[in-house]
Amino acid sequence: MPADKIAHEISRDAYAKAIGDLVLNYIDEFHPNELSPLAEFEAFHTLCKIKTILDSDGLEDRECFCRIDRIIKALGESGIYTHRHDS
């Protein structure tokens, strides 16, 4: 990975951490009973997407690359990113 891309990733990660901390501080103002159902719903929805992908008969490659790629996409759509399959 080129040095400028690494620097951008580090900078982006630092901003994400700072913004995440601000958001968590804001969330702390809520009662846990208000946020828990929302978080659980999002987690369940993501798991349902992953299960649907894994159960798909239309994805038959031996190494399951298509399944993994779609799982990563489903996670990304939920705001959970991985650099594992970056091009």
C-alpha cells in the first residue's frame, strides 16, 4: 500500500475515533433501554442478511469467494468495514 494511502487511512481512522467518541458521549445521555432495542434490531438485520447470503444456492464457487464478498458488502452496508477485500 502506498505511503500516502496509509497516511490517509491513519488520518481517517483518527477522525473516525474522535467522531465515535463524540457520538458515544452523546449516546450516554440516553437511557440504555432506548438504544438497546435499536442496536439489537440492526445486529439481527445484519445477521439475517449474512444467513441469506450463506444459504443462497446461486453462489456455487468452490472457495465461497462470492459469498464472502457479499457478506463483506452486507457488513459494510451496516457500517462495519473491513480492509480484507479492498482492491
